[in-house]
Amino acid sequence: MGEKKDIRSRISRIVERMRGAPPYVAVPTGLGFVLGGTVLAPLPVFGVWMVPLGLAILAPHWPGAERLSRRLHWQRLKFLRWSIRHGFVRVKRAERKGDERAPDAEG
């Protein structure tokens, strides 16, 4: 679990650094991620994950990318909720420490 959190924090730091980059660096990089994610989607390492990353990098430099990024995020959440509701995705709920329930009374 710690390794996954470390990777996410590293990716978010890279995205923040690229968002603060000058437009002549961030725009080609973001467009490269978006185009690479669409063209190279069938390959195992490259794929659809590159599109939202490219849009996140482009967002401060291009208003259309920001709107599209928000719209894709909302659609992804709607699809995830639909998938959970219809049984395509299972959600494992973790028990919280202070959430002990009283045992059922038998008999």
C-alpha cells in the first residue's frame, strides 16, 4: 500500500511541476501525452492513462483542456458508480477501528 501511495505522490509532483512550466515546454509535452495515449492505446505500457495526464498538464495553458479534463473526470466517476451498482466492480469495505458493532443476540 505504501508503494502505491509513493508512486501517486511522485506522479502528482511531476504534474504540478509541468503545470508550472512555461507554455513552450508544457504544451508540447501535454499534447504528446494526449496524442500518444490515443494512438498507442493498444500497447501495454502506453495507453489511455496518458490522456488525462496530458490534459492535466495542458489545463493551465489552454482553457479547453481544463473543461475537458473536468468532464472526463466526472464521466469516469459516473461510470465507476454504474459499474459498482450493476456488479461489474466489487468494493471491499475496510472496517474502521472505532466501528465495532454489537454482536447479534442469539436465542
